[in-house]
Amino acid sequence: MKLKQVTIYLVLSLIILTTGCVFLRLLEVKRQLNDFNNYFQINDQNGFSLVFLKPTLRTEDILWLAKRPPTLDEEKDQGKVWTYLFEKDYRGQKDEEGNFDIPVIMYFQKDKLREIRFPERFLKVLSKPLLARMFESMGSAEINEWNRSASSKFEGKDSMEIPKKQHVTLVLGKPLYNKDSKVDSIFTYKYNLKNNVTNSKGKQFNLLIKFTFNQVDERLLKVDGNFSRLKVSMDFNIENSDESKTKISK
């Protein structure tokens, strides 16, 4: 075996040894998503949250995925509570009313992720049945550990449930950039993860989200997101049927 092949083999072996447990737990979550109603619950009381009925992910898994500690780390009676605060980025000074930052709050019990809470305004656009189908579609994902990618297909029941441009701005406000063509319209949003107090001057960490809309009826065609180790692309295909496709990369 050539030296180059040996080196590659050793590097891949090291990756498996150091991240294997993380991938195994992520695969378990994927399996659970495929049986969504038995393993998860969507709550719309006091906000919008995804509840893990049989928790699998640990704090170390979240740190591995995010590559950053949470903005806020609290200890409460029910366990550890982490908040990742994504602050909306503007090209200059803020030019709109309202708070469009995105706080993502995670509740842990015995070091296992029990619940993820999102801003309540998300429910203005995404219904509980639609959210359940979106999460469940990820359970059918085809995962490739080597390039950290997965792909799945989301089947919508009605094209009318697909959000439009006006719905996205209702939840996220004005885009940082917008680009129009004869075929589509693209909105781009940027968020900066707020560092915790011990790392207030650390390297800036960004979340980018791009929405592509049909120029004719303004329906959402595609969403592209880039965050840490995760790259997400969700395609909504309603040609000849009410279905869409989802692709997720890690």
C-alpha cells in the first residue's frame, strides 16, 4: 500500500473513531424521524417547540454540530438550558420595525436533548401538520457519512400550503439582499450567532439562508441554508403534483 493510501486510511480511521458515536446518535434520530408520531411531538403552547419523546442527542453532539458553545448556558430545575441567539444582520443600520432575531432554545435532561424551542412567529406560516411532514421526511434521508450529506423527499398534500414571499417576510422581515429575474426572485438573509460572555470577542459565526420564489405566483421554490457543519437545501417541486424534494448536507 502506497504512503498516500496509508495516510488517507489513517485519517479516515481517525474521523470514524472521533465522531463515530455522534454519527450513530444522529442515525438514531433519523430512524426516529421516520416514525415521527411515536418519537416526537410538536407543541404550539408558549411558542413553537419540537419535543423528543425518547431523547438521543447529547450536549457534546450539539457542540460538534455547531462548533460553538451556546450564547447562554443556564442550569434550571428541569436541567440544562442552552440558547443560541442568531442576530439578524443589516447592511447598515436597522431599517425595519420589530425584532427579527432568531433565538433557538434547547432543553436538556440528564445531558440529553429533550426539547428545541423556536420563535412563536414561525407558526404564523408553518402549520403543525406541515411541520410534522417536514420533520418526518428527513427520516427517509439517504445519508453518506464520508461527505456528510443526506437527501430525502418531502411530499406535500396541497401546493397551497407552500409558503409565499409575503409569508417569509412576515416571519423574517426584510431580506439582506434580493435579486429578481424573469423566472424567479431570490431573498438572502444573514444572521450572526451571538457569542457567550466568555468568548465575546471570538470569531464571528454566520448563518446564511436563501429563499427562491416563483416570479409568477410568488410561491417558495427552494431554500438554501449554510450553518456550521450543516448545509441545507430544500426544493419544493409542484410540477404536475403536490410534492417537494428535500436535500440536506452536513
